[in-house]
Amino acid sequence: MSLLYCVVYREDPFVQASIMRVEPTQAARWIITPEPLSEEECRQIEAAIAHLGWSGEDWRQWFLETSSAAGPHQRTQAVLAERMLDQARQSLVQNSSIWDSELVAAIANWFHRAAEWERISSQLLSLLAGSSYPPAVDIFVSLLLHRPPQTPSLVAAAFQPLFRADCPVDTLFPRLLDALSQPSLAAAVLDLANYLTRRGIVSEHPARERAGELVGLMGSLVRRLEQCEEQQVSSSQQFHDVARQVAEAIAITIALCDALALIGVEEAIPKLYPLLEIRHRRLQVEAAAALARLGDETGKEKLKELAAEPVVRLYAVQFAQELGFGDEIAEEHRSPEALMLGRAALMLAQPTYFGVAPSYLELLDVRRIAWPGEEMPVEVALVRYAYTSDQGEWSNVAAVGPTVGICTADLADLAPDDIYAIFAGMEMAHEEIRHWDQSEWTEYHVAEIARLERRLRDRGYLQIEPQLLGAFFGQWFLIAKAQRESTEGIAIADDHEVRWFPTTGDRPLGVRELLALYQGRKFFEAFPQREDIEFENGGEGESPGDDADGNAES
């Protein structure tokens, strides 16, 4: 018998799926069957998972049956289990009445069997942590101490449900403090304790009784960081090992600075001073804030100095405001424009991007405009940034608004209108905005592609290679590689216009960026509210027409 009963039909341009009722027993088989799942079965199961609509009792039965056998056996099953657990989280949190010792035991049993699947283990810990049933939280602590996640993002995911007003403090502490000896957990435990203290959820810091231990831990971390700065690396593997140690030590040290300051441990002051000399700017600002909170004037002066550094400017200004001397920060470092540059620098310095602060920042343009997801127009800025090395300079343009947008393609030669459109398009999500790549095309899609491809041929484009078909509120558009007058490039065509972008330079716009550009331009056509804003280190925002690399043809 098939693993899934599913009916798929096509009654309109968008493929619709009607999923029949899937029982928990059937869904459990997806995870525990020793037979490999085919690619088609996985696609059907993923569609079914998105439409389960189960009650709390259904999920309870699924957990009981899934935990009674071995599995997942293959990576594809593990991915399906992760999708199921994502669906389960909301239902279990919202249905506190279904929690009992049997359900907790089933989740714990699955945790022990899922040792090779770290993400599943983290999701199971998160389920227990989010429960309002005290025995579930108690088991969370036991399992966490027994086999903690090693990946920082998965540790954060396991702890995230605890950051709430009704956090079960008495069940967590002081036993959770035993995790301070485990490097992968120490920062998360202290961050939680600091959160509970700062929000007034606890009357005193949960780690107050271990203040002496925290001071000793700070001393050892400072020594480790100093040694890492002096260490010479001779191989890429050694570099990655040292980088991992440094990242781990930094996370714990930042949480420790906050904890010692909140507890008010003046004995920590001598341990904090050396951090002001560590080259890592974030450590400097955290140590300075802790010193200032402990009444040390050196920390206060250091915060005012660090506000000049864009990569830590937001932290320095925020700490100064919290501690009551925000107006002593130089105006040039706490102006709206300065804070925009600070947000750009902070995002660029994240490990997911460049990992270090840019060597150059310049505010190019600021506008108050409509923006996806925002009810009212907001301020959005374009920021040019650059990195300089022995190999030369690498530069680009970022957008700073409700979020910070960063793009790998070179945007420097685009008109501001198009740059705003690209970043706005990247933020857009709506059920009436769809796109399909080649692997998803149906016969209906192929017909629309042929029609838009003819439109390109009629305008002289050659060697057309369709890449992506989209629909924007009922209007079809095609993104295709093509040749125009012997130049290679990418064209965007719909029923009203064709836009052409030559693929020149080291980092030309790709299909992803042009999809965002198309969506962003359509958004601004629908919501044209805009107000240019003057700023000191640039000129008034401009809105030039399409340049030579983005010509529009009617």
C-alpha cells in the first residue's frame, strides 16, 4: 500500500493540491519505515505535511507511535521528521491539556534514539522547553545536560521557548547552572538568566550564588582570548579550529559581562579591564558597558569612544542610553544617519556575510517610502560599503530599512530606483506572487513561456534560454538568458515591457536579483508614496530613469 493517499489536480494556472485525511499511524510510517522513500513520495508527503490540520490528540498519537520504533533511517526521512516537528510545535504549546508523563516519555525516548540527527534532538528539546507541564521542563534539563546540541543555532532554538514571561524558573534553576561547565551551553544559560533578571521575572539573578565561579570563569576566558590573539596559525584546519574556539569564548564572555554587571560583582572589575585591550570590538563594548554599570568611570569613557566605531555604534549608544548618559555621546555618532551606517556595518560583520567590519561606509541616498510588510512609509537608506585588502578593493551597496539588505551582485552602477526595488522585492511574500524554475514547469507554464519568448524574439533577442516563469497578481512574466546585438545578458518580459541587463562585470545581476527587481518595481508602481530626505554626507535623493544597463522597451 502507498505511504500516502493524495489527489492532485490542475484546474487553474496554479497547481492545486487536495490532500485527503492522513492518520497519525500512517504519518508515523513515513518516519520509521526502513524502506527508502522515492523522490515522488517525498514530494507528496511534504505537500501532505503542509495540510495536516491535526488536533492535539492526533499529534499525541503520532509521537507515541513514532517513538515506539527505530528511525529515521535515511536523511530524507529525517528531513520529513523535521517538517513534522515544526508543525507539531504550535499545536503542543497551545494544547497544554494533552501533556502527561506518557507523552513526555515518548519525546524523551525519541531524543535518545535521534543521537545522529542533531536538528531533531534540538527540536525535541524545544518542544519540552515550551511546555507548561513542569515534568516536561524537568526532562528538558536532564536531556540537555546529558547530550547538548553542539551547533550554536540549534542551542539557541532549544532555549528560545524559555524566553517568556511565565518561564518555569524554579524548575530550571539552579540545576541548569550545571551547564556552565559545558562550552556549547554556557552562553545560552547565562543569556536566559540575564533575560529573566532584566525583565524583572526574577527578584535576583539566578546565578548570584555562583558569582565567585563566574569571576573565575571570566579570568580563564580572558586568558584564552589573549592566547588566541597571539597564536600563529599554519593551516586552514588550524585556522578554523582557532576561529571556533574564539567564537565560543566570545559568546560566553559577552553573556558573562552582562551577568556580572547585573549581579553587581565589583570583584569582576580587574577581570574586565583586559577585555578593553582585546582587538574584538564587540568584547570591548560589552566590557565597557559592564564596567560602567559597576560604577567604573573608565567603562563610561570607553563607551563614548567606541561610539565612533560603526560596527559597535548601536551597542555603545544603547548602553549609554540605558545607563543614563546617552546625551554625552557625540551627536555625529548618534544621529539617524550615523545609526543607519552602524546597522549596515553590524550586519556586514556577521559571520553569514563578511565576518569583519567594512573599511569604508558612505550614505548615498535616504527616502521615506512604502515598503513590503510595513503599513506606513518608512525611512530606507542606500549605503555604499567597501573592503580593502592587498588584492584591491571590493565594494557594493546595501539597503538599511526595517531590515538590512545585502546582495552579492554588483549594484554600484544601477539607478537608486532599481536598487531600492531589488531590496524591496527580496522582502516580498504573497500568495498571489509566485514563480517556478525549470524543474516545476507544467504544460500550462510551457505555453505561457512560449508566448513571452515570442515577444522577446519579435524585439530582436536571440539564443533565448528561459530561466524562470512568474506571476505577479495575475500578470505573467519571464526571466530568460538571451543575446542582444552580440551581447550576452538577461531579459525580463511581461505583457507591457521588456527590460534588458547585459551580464558584464565580475558580479552581474543574476536571475535571483532580477526576480527581486521585477517584484520591487511592481510594488513601487502600486505604492508610489515617496519622500526624499536630505542628509549631511551626501545629496538629496534622486530618482533617475533607467540607465543603459536597464533599458525598458514598451
